[in-house]
Amino acid sequence: MLALIESPVLDFEKIDYDQDSEEIVKFRDLYYIYKTNKDGHVIEIWSAPYGFSYIPQNISKLNYLKIFSSMGDELFELPESIGQLQYLEVLDLLGNRLKRLPESIGNLKCLKKLMVESNNLQSLPKSIGRLKSLVELNANDNKIRKIPESIGKLESLKILNLGDNKIEYIPHDIISLKNLEILNLTGSNIKNKPEFFQSLSPTTKLIL
């Protein structure tokens, strides 16, 4: 059974976390759920819909965080400090109002899933190419016009969803993604289709 903790400030560092527990934290009229391991380290945070309007810089203090989910909230930006979450594996920010992702996101060496669909992103950071553990990138339904060439360095990537954006050119470097299984470009007006499609691996499922 989940217990309710009332917090006067949205400050992850000041919550008195119990060992091996799962609690609901209330900040004003907002709620989020956290889960700890047996040592009392926070490993998961899930917000309720419309739960977060901002993320404090001291989220970097959650050194063991593996999952952060803030879906359907009111986030306009992420703090640069989010790049210090060295064990983060899942970052789910579906349905917010993000216009950009910080370059520090490239420091998340353990990140496996990056879910940023249905935001207002106009681009992806060049540093995204440093996410060597990334398996799934979902960026559908944004305003992305250009894909950084560094995306070709995502050697573990299997699923790349870029549908319903404003992309006109796909960097040739994507053909370097030897493990890519699904490439979704639904609703995009790609101008270099013939050249790009001929170079794509036959094992990659292309969705248009």
C-alpha cells in the first residue's frame, strides 16, 4: 500500500526516503510516486498527469535513479544537471512542452530509452550521438527539421521513431546503424529518399 508524504517544496534531496519502499509525494496539488531500493536510494520517479511544471537542479543528487517518467506534464525545459544521472536507463517525457533537450543529455551513458514524443522539439542535440547504450529513441510528433549526423554513432539503437515531424533530409550516417530494426518516418517530406533508401540495411523495417 502506498503512503502519502506532503512536501512543502519540490526538492528531491529533502524528502526522507525509506529503504525498499514506494511512496506518493504531494507538493501543493501535485503528486509523484517514487521507489527506493533496499539501501534507501531512489531508483524510480513517476509523476501523475500534470504533475511537474519544472524539474529542480538538484535532481542530480539522485545518483542511483534508473527511471524518470514525467508524462503529460507542463515541462518547458530540462535542467543541465539531468546529465549527471549516471545510472539513468529510461527517460520518458511524452506529452510535455519541451522545445529543446540540453546538450548534457549526451552524458547519460546508461540510457536505453529516450521518449520525447508529442513535445515542441525543433531539433535533437548533437551530443545524442554519445548515448552508446540507447536502444530506443521516440521523437514522434514534434517540430524537428534536422537530424544531427551524430545519430549515426548510436551503435545499440534498434528503434528510431521520427514520424510526424518536419524533417526534409535524413543524414547518410544513419546507414551506420547496423542494429536498427525499425525506422519510422511517417508524415515526413524526405527529399533525399532514393539515395537514402537504397543505402538502408535490408533488415531495417521502414515505416512511411
